[in-house]
Amino acid sequence: MTEGIIHFLNILVGTVLDILPIAAILFGFQIFVLRRPLKNAKEIGVGFLMVLFGLALFLEGLDLALFPLGELMASQLTSPELLNVPTTGETVQWHHYFWVYLFAASIGFSTTIAEPSLIAVAIKANQVSAGAISQWGLRIAVAIGVAIGISLGSYRIITGTPLHWYIIAGYVVVIFQTMVAPRTIIALAYDSGGVTTSTVTVPLVAALGIGLSSNIPGRNPLIDGFGLIAFASLFPIMSVMAYAQLSEWRSR
Amino acid sequence: MNTIRRLFASLLSSFRDLLPIFIVIAFFQMVVLQQPIPNLGSLLIGTILVLFGLSLFIEGLNLGLFPLGETMAWNFARKGSLSWLLLFAFALGFGTTVAEPALIKIAEEAAKIAANGGMIDDSIEAMHEYAQGLRYTVALSVGFAIVLGVLRIVKGWPVQYLIIGGYIGVVIMTAFAPKEIIGIAYDSGGVTTSTVTVPLVTALGVGLASSIKGRNPMTDGFGLIAFASLTPMIFVMFYGIML
């Protein structure tokens, strides 16, 4: 029990240290530059503390419940024994890895749905668009993008093809979609690429990347393990623009 | 009574947010790996903590972070000083990134790769120096990104031209950057924006766009995060070329 409390305190201190520079900048500018009393300073202070404790509890809970199991799973699912991949001689075939793709897609989807910063952006987008963009619609669109991104990223690690060709091809698609997508969605779609990868997604996805690249002969975890996050931040841009495009067609 | 009902509602919605992960983990554990779920006790406690944590976070978001970001945006707009606003933007981008734990971790990984590939000496000092340099590079790039993004909102430039320009920058840098750094550089774009930064920066952008005449919060207010995830890619590859 005491061990658990110490662990929680560690996480709390980490969160405080993480938020401290932000708070210093905000309040510094508010007090010395803007020099305007905040209207509801007390509420804002309480809200800040709630964010702090909420985040610390959230991380503690993830550490306790999800991360160990998820990370273990990522390494077990990529092991050659489970996948029945021939370990000697012939080269690895990409289609031996069916479970990996399924795991990559479902873990990408589900962690994105739980991602607090995406929830924040969805709340804001819903308010700003006066309800035209639904919170769940946006979140599901982003989660589908991440799911596709992570499984394609796994395919890339398995086949050992160069990362930058995928990313550049993705850029071409994004630029094309930008030309045809409704103008109001563009900035939000670009943003959703960056918000998806944080607290919940990154640790599990990183574990998957390291598991895959250490279990496949010829891959170096130091080099090939990276890139999944990049996929996870590129594909939501496409899926959100596609979502907006579809909603526009449907409303016609 | 009202508070209790509200707490219950927000716990329920957190439960819905987390349900997919539990289904996925349970399915793979029991059906694919065919193993029992270990440590049921800590799993249960952890789940309760996660539920309460997420609910608190979201309540605090609406009470604290969103109003703060928007009020400050309004105040800056009323003050009317672009240089203070840009200085604030830089401080926010740099300050929130430089201490980001995910970034510190990825910088250390990058140093290992660089030492392995013979780009730097295989000593602790050299690796530490490399990691520090990388951290400051990324923090600088995020500061620059928020400045550029705020300037865009103030001037009303369309977001897509800047983003496409950034893509071209990434492609050009990729052609020249050492092969080992590309994966790290691409990933560094995604990890820079933390769970506290995102709501703040979003509220700031939307607040600015609503307080400046002729700006639309939907088309102009968003986009700051996009810049913050694009510039690190370019800056990190540049760092790789320089060393």
C-alpha cells in the first residue's frame, strides 16, 4: 500500500513539474504584462488543480492497469512462436503477421478514443462549430485514421521499406484532399494529427514498434522501431478530411 | 444532489471513453494469447483511478484551462501589442516543450542511435550533450511554430499554404538528413504536444480568432497544434545534418 502511495506521489510530482513552467508563463504574463485581474480567478485555480490531480490519477491508473499488460501483449504478439513464422532460412512474409495488424489497428483505435487531449479538442470544435461537428464523429474519425496509420506502420516495419516514401505519399494525398475538402475543416484536420499521440497512445505504440523491430530478423529496434508515431499523426488528417467530405455529400 | 448526479454522469462518460481499450486488451489476452488476465486486483484499482482521473481532468478543463486560454487571448487582443503576444506565444511553445517527459525520453533514444551509428562519440558526455541539444532544438522549433501560428491568426493567412510549405521543407530535409535520424525526426513531431498544452493552445487560438475582427474561429482558430507538430520534424533533421 505504502509503495503504491509513493508511486502515486512520484507521478504527482512529475505532473506538477510538467505543469509548473506552463503555469509560470501563464501567470507571469497575466500579472506582469496584461495586468488585468482575472474575472474568475478562483474557479480557474480550482480547475487547474483538478487538471493536475486528474492527470496524475489517470497516469497512475494507466501504469497500474493498462500499460504493463498492453506492453507485455505487444511483445508477445510479435513473437515468432505465436505467429508461427519460420525462424530460419527464408525471408519473412508480411502476411504471417495477421494478428499484429489487427492488434495495431485495435490498440490505435481504442487508445485514441481515450486520449484526453483529443477529447479536449473535440469539445472545443463542437462549441466553435455550434454543434455542426459532433464530438464523437470527430473522435471516431481520428481513431479510424490512427488505426489505419498504426497497422500500415507495422506493415512497414515488417517489410522494412523506407519510412519517408510512405510519409511523402501521405503528404501528396493530404494536399489533394486539402483542395477538395470543405474549407472550415482544414485547420481542425491538420490539428487532429498532432493531438492524437500523447499520454495513452505513445507508450503502447512505442512498445509495439520495439517489439516488432526486435523480433523480426534484420530489423534494428533503434532505427526501425521509430516511425509508428509519425503514421499515427499523419493518417488522422486524411480521415478527418474524408469525414467532413462525406458529411458534406450526405447533407446535400 | 446535483453535484453527485454530475459526478456520476462524468464518470459514466469516462467509462465509455475507456471501454474500447478494455475490450481490446481482454480480447487479445483471452482469445488470441489464451492466457488469464493477471493481477485482477491492481487492474480494478487502476481502472477506478483512470476513471476518476479522466473525469477530474475534463471538469478541470472546462473550469480552468479553457477559460484561462480564452481570457488571455481576449486580453492580449485588447492590449493590442503584437510583440508581447508573439513573445507570449514563443514562451508558451518553448516552455511547455522543453520539460516534456516524452521529449526527454525520445532525445535519449536519439543519442543512442547517433552513438551507435558513429555520428557522435560513444561516451556518456557526448550522448548527454547530443540529447540536450536535441531537446532545445525541438523546444525552439515549437516556440517558433506557435509564433508563426499566432501571426497567421492575426494576419488571417490561410493555413494550408503554410502547412504545404512545411511539407515541402520536410521532404527537402529528408533528402539531406542522415538516414538514422529520419525516424526520430518524424516521430518527434507527434510527441511534442502534451495533454496540458493542447487544450491551452487550442483555447488560445480559438480565443484570438474570435476576438479579432474578420477572423473565423473555425477556419482561423485551429491550426496551432498542426504547426507545433510539423516544425520539429524539420528542425530535428536540420540538427542531424549540422552534427
